[in-house]
Amino acid sequence: MAGDLHPQIELSGVYTTYMGAELPVIRDMSIDINKGEFVIIGGPNGAGKTTLLETINGMLHITHGSVRVCGLDVTRQGVEVRKKTGYVLQSFAFDPLTPFTVEHVVMMGRYGILGCFRNPSEPDYRAVEESIKMLGLEDLSEKPIGTLSGGQQQKVLIAQNLAKKPEIMLLDEPFSNLDLFTREFVSDVMTEISSKGCTICMVSHAFDALPDKDLRIVVMDEGCIHLDTFCHSSEVEDNIRKISAVS
Amino acid sequence: MLECIIPNNIVCHAVEAMLFASIACSILGVIITQLKISSIGFTMAHAAFAGAACGMFFGYDPIISAIVVSILIALLIGPLSERAKMSEDTILGVLFGILMAIAIFFIAYMQYVGKGFNASSLLFGDVISLYRGEVYALALISLLAVVFVIAFYKEITAIIFDKKIAEASGIKVKPIYHALLFMIAFTVALSLNIVGGLLLYVWLITPAAIAYQFMYDVKGLFIVAPVVAAVVSVSGAVTGLEYCLPVGPLTAVVFSVIFIISVLFSRKRRISNRKF
């Protein structure tokens, strides 16, 4: 199949600029990521890590270059790309009284795939149930999301993205609200879906719960890639520290 | 439509108007309160006001020009807020100022040249003096609003929850959000000169605010708010007409009293004394 011959994520000479900003946040970036790869994206604050994730799923405006994801041109087919791509946001804050239950929030992950004028059916409810179970949220499914702790809310958002059965999972500091045991639990979930062929791109500053295997690390600074290599999870932190110190 | 139950034409029209408009406005009210854009009500009232003043000044039918200007403003809210990168509430505030200024300018100028202009019927329509055609128009507008919300229920709830998360999940947020703002503004603008501003503002906010005190899920809000709105509005119309009391203010007061009671007894604010 043609899709298997090409990388799943292809960035070529990409520049991404925020509205109102004078300079691009991502500059002349080129990178290929293959199906099933587990990529850790590191670098200092303001390096462009979140911008890279939102460039991949087409939520930001690309001024130069091209981005292809799952064989689709992100500039023209951003919505289709987002239907195939999970994205767990870095920051979120829900009102404690917000009228959305955990189950409803997880189901929202299916809404894009369903499209307009189609209601969720049996496969959608099954996918939601599986995701909730995978993240261990069964007891919380009827609770309003605003009443949960930050870590539980983080797990709900991960479950929401898993419910769409993504081909690519983009995670922006998914461990930031989690305790050590929950980090390991979420890391195991990511390892499991990665082993099934889902590509993982994870921005993280926490390296104590990475999966025990060889990973690809990409270190960014000032919108450019400073290091792109493979190493064991135990060496990730050292590699990122070294390159960050140099840059 | 309800003549078989209510033989008196005046009461029947008032009850029908209150029923249709309260259901549609309270459903839209759930969205308005969750998106925190309650100023859309008075901004659209002033769009109609400015449109009518313009129309009068240039010799056009004030009702038609009020509707045309309201629709233009309704089309503008979404794209303007997107372009200006500001919250919808700020944009509504800006539009409110411009529209009020336009209305006052034309009214002052018409008074200066000796032309009279009475805006009260436009801003404070009267539910007890409605023609059959107006009741049908109100039913159609209300039906359109309800059908729109039902058709895009998934997308609307996702947008209410979080626009960025909705976009990331593959929903076409921008066109649906702009259509939603248009639908709210359109319904408000067209209902305004039939039922009047007072009841409209109450229906857009209070039933949703009452439902919010008790409901933990958005589906519950969409069911409870129109039920509360319909029951209180129809009771208000019947009681007002029976005892010769002003229907609009009476209904508004009843809604406010129910809101205060529901805040006092809201289970969301209850602090549990349980130890285990």
C-alpha cells in the first residue's frame, strides 16, 4: 500500500507563525516519523514543542513548507487529519459545576469521526466503554468532569482521544498533573497502543515513567530540531540535558 | 393551533406565543449561558432599534429594516470575533455601543427635523395583542431554532465544552460556531418585535440558570430549561389575563422568584456532612 511506503508524518521546510507574531515559532523544520514510532519531544520552554504538535494536526497556520499526515495534506485537509489524530492538550481548566459527565466528554472524541447528522451507535458506545476501561475510569463515568482531580481529568482527556481509535497520538505534557503511579499507568497504556501500530509523539519534561524500550528523541530549541536520535528510555533525560546545555 | 383547548382568541394567541418563544429561547438560553454571551440579547435588541431608526429616516418600513439590520449584525458577530481575536462578549459590547449610537443619532436627527419615532413597540412587543400571522411566524422561528439545535446537538455540546478540544477531535468548529451565533441572533431579532425585549431577555437567561442549579449533565439542561420556561410562561399568560395583570412583567417576576428559590435549594451547593 502507498501509505506504508511513506512516513506517517512528513514535515518539509515548515514555518509556523502565530497571528500577530513577527517571527515564526517553527523555522525550516523537516522531519519524518514512521508508523508505530514512539517519539519523545523535549527542549526548553518556548522551544516550539506545542507548536510542532499543533502544526502536525493542522490547528496552526503553516506559512511555508508542507506537512503530510497519514498521506493527507494538512493545510487543505486539516479536519480529516484531526479525525485520525488524537491530541491531548497541555493545559485545561474545567469549572467544578460544568454540566458534562466523564462519559459524555469521552464520547466527544467520536464526534469528529461521526460527522454531522449522525448519532452515536453501538460501535461508538463500545469504543467509549473500552477507552474508559483502559484508563480505569469506570467508577467515574457518570460524574461531572469538573468535580474530578486534575490527574483524573487528564486521564479523561486521554480516554477521549483513545475513543477515536487514532492512528497518531499527540500528547502535550501528559504527565504534568499525574502522580508517579498514574504516570506509569498512562505510560503503559501508551506503550500498548504503540505496540498496536499507533504513532506516539509526546512532549514531556518528566522522564521517570517512560516505557522501558528504545525511543526516538527529538530535542528542539528556538523552533528548530537540535537533536534527533534513538536511545533507551533510561538515557532520554541525559541526552536532553546534554543538548539543552549546549544550545 | 390551541383553539380547541382555549376558545378565547386573545388568551389562545398569548398562550401559543409564550409557549413557542419560551421553548425556543430557553433552549438557545442553555447555549448562551454556557458560552457566556448573555449580552447577545440586548445587542440584537439594539440592532433592531438601529435598523428601525435607519429605515424610518430613509423612508423604509421600520420593521423590515429592523429585521434586515439584525440579520446583518447576526452574520457579523462570529467572523468579527474570530478576526479581532477577542471574546464574543467583547465584540457584542462593541456592537451594542455602535448600534445604540446609530439609533440615537437618527432619532435625534428626526426629532430635529420634526419627524416622530416611537421605538417602544419594537423593543417591548406585547404578547396579548398578537395577530394569527405573528403567532405562526413565531412558531416557525422557534421551530427553526429547535431543529438547528437538535441537528447539531453533538457539535454544539462539544463547542460549549471546549472549542479547542472540539476542533482537535475533528469537528468543523468555525462554520458551526458561526452558524450557531447567527441562529441565536436571528431568533432574538425576529422574536423581539413580537414578544418584546423584557420576556425575551428573561427566557434567554433565567430558565437555563434555574436548570443549571440542579442538572449535572448538559442533556438535562436542554430538557429541564424548556420545561420550566413553558410551564412558567403559560401559567404567567393565563394568570395575567385572568386577573388583568401585565403578562410580561408578571412572568418575569415569577421566573426571578423561582431562580432565587432554586439557588437556595440547589443540590450543587450542598455540603455533605457524611463522614464515610
